[in-house]
Amino acid sequence: MKKIFVLIAAAFVGASAYAQVGITVGGSIGFTFSSAGKVERAEGEKMSSKVSSGASFKFLPEVGYRLNKQLTVGGTLGYMRGYAALGAFDLSDFKSTANLVLGTASDLALNGKKEGVRLLNTDVNGFRFAPYVRYTLLHSKWVDIFAEGGFGYNLLLLKNTKKGETYTGHLVDLLARPGLAVNLGDKFQITAKFGSLGWQFGAITGTEEVEDGEDIVKVKTTYHANRIGFDFDSANILLGLAYKF
């Protein structure tokens, strides 16, 4: 029994396979391509058929610095266009179903075609800056378990492709979540972050044309929202790859 405990301890303690300080680089990418069609029939005869397609993507590089074996500070600076592969490719619950609808609609909004199928008339571009602090709770040769807390700022640029109206959005978030890192040798890690516990605030401002009697008036409009909550499920996992210098 004592040997078993020694082996377990060696697996978790003898795992200083990499330097206690240093730089890590990583991040995540996402891409989706969607297509949708519309067929019109009258009395069993096909009258017309329209097909539209589009794509979206995200690129979120991440740089971190290990202060010691437990503590890492870093940040993410990236770009997103469209819905960008948010959510899992399944229909296991209402959220993943909504992700499918919104993701497809966002892709189709980016194709710039006047004809075809349009489920959403908004072109979305986003820039994200998100510093974080990560604390490793358990370190072994093969697996690290960590907790991460961070602040995120998102700048969104939205354009209504039908009306030509433009909007600017500012979104901030504070969150904490657990994570898991699988060590692939001394240099590479696959990271997985699960769910989130946090707060978000967003405000989107633009100029809209509204009817004022017989006149059309341009009005500056701001939409804002607060969200606070906890989410932990198999469809809310962020995967990334890190390289340790």
C-alpha cells in the first residue's frame, strides 16, 4: 500500500517537467461555413429556388508568463467576424439549438449578396482584449488543474446590411472558471476551460431612422444590458493549444 501512495505522489509531485518560470503562447481559432436554401412550390410544381452561403471565423492568440509553478498571468488579444463557431455542433439542448440558428444566420449575413436567403441582416466584427490570472491547483507530469479569473473588453462593430445603419458596441465581463491542461511532453499543452461564473455588461449605440409623423428623424439610440450567472455544461468548453518556451 505504501508503494502505491509513493507512485501516486510521484505522478503528481515529480512532474516539474518544465521550467517554473517562462513564457507560454497559445490561443484558439474557430471557423464556420453555412448554407441555406428556400424553395417555393405551387400546386406541386417548383416555382423558384434560392440558396445563400457565408462563413465566419475567430482568431484569439494568447500569451502568458509563468511567475512560478502555480501562478501565471497573461492575456488574449483577438478578432472575430460573425458568430465564429461558438457552441457545439449538436442539438443536445435549447442553447445549442439557438447556437445553430444564430450561427447560421450570422454566416449568411456576411456574404454580401442582395438575393438569396437572409436570416440576419447584421454584419458583426469584434475585437477582444482579455487579461487573466491563472492559478494551478494541481500539477502533474501529464495533467494540470487550474482556476482562472479574468477581465474582458470587447469592441463590436455592427452594420445592418439591409438599412445601412451602423452600431458600435462596448462589452465588458468579469469571470472565473476551472480548467484542465494536458501536457504533451515538455513544450506543448492542450487546455480546456469549462463553463463560467461571472458578470457581463454591454452597450450598443447607433443612429436609427424613425418616423415622426410624416417626417423621418435620425435618432441616436443606445441598447444596454446586464447579465450575471453561472454556466457549466459539456457544450460550454473552450479548447486551446499552448507552447511553452
